[in-house]
Amino acid sequence: MKTLFDTATTFKKVRSAFQALRREGVNARMNFGCCQECALTLAPFFTSTVYFHQEDGRNFPGSGVLFIRFLSGDGDRNSTRALGDQVRIILKLQGLEVEWSGRPDQPVMVMA
């Protein structure tokens, strides 16, 4: 399938954003191979986690949308919302187009 956007450049920017999140102490994982429930059990206890699924990575070239999911270490909605905002800002600083509802139960979306 031919894409109308450069997925390699987008993934490079997402990788840089995830590296920045790791420097901030966030467990940031690209192409994570399991669901949100699994992420809860595999994430270090009390560590905020940001990730996207392998399936999302595979679907991105065709859909033009990459869903970035996040969980706060303490499970508090306000903490989760703050983490989502941190993710949104760091992705935007990498020059990515980002959409997010501001709701802690909704993923941040990178738009191609």
C-alpha cells in the first residue's frame, strides 16, 4: 500500500519523543506487544507508562493515525490527565501533529 505521508520520519520523531519521556522517568515503549490490561501488569509498580501497540504501529501507514496510550503510576485520573498532557506536549515539540480530547481515558493521537 502506498502512503501519502512519510511514516519513517514520523516514527523517528515519535522515537525521539519516547526517548525524552524516558529521560523524564516515564516507562515509554514503542510497538508494545500487549493490551492495556497487560501493560498494567508488566509496567513497573508506581511508574507511569506510555506506549503504542504493535498493531497500531502496523496500521499507521494505512490509517495515518497512531494511538499513544498512557497510564499514570498511581492510577489517579488527575495524574493520568497530566501524563497525557506531558505526552501531547513532548510529541508536539518533536514537530508532530497531535490531537487529544484531554480525557485521561482517551489516547493521544499522532496524525500523519
